Amino acid sequence: MELVTRLYDRFGFDTVDNSPLSESWRSGPGQPAWAAHEHQTRAELMANLARARRIIVR
């Protein structure tokens, strides 16, 4: 993970750790991070991931 983060930094991208994989729903369709994915800063992405609410389908 650290190697990939450093590589992305060299390419000029900011990285945010959204692990473990079981938490990937936080950046999925219908979540705040998904809706704002084109124009959010690193801080905004972190806040949007924290604001995500799990959608339970029954």
C-alpha cells in the first residue's frame, strides 16, 4: 500500500486509504464520495467517506 501511495504522489494524485476492502461501499454509487468524485479535495473525500451511510436492501 505504501509503495502505491508513493507512486501516486509522484504522479500528482492525492491518496486516501479506504481500507479494508469491506468498507469499499463508502465510495460506491449513492454515497457522498461517489456524487462528488470529479471535484473534491483530499479533505473533502475523507469527509465524504466518513459521511457515508450503509444502504440495506431487504
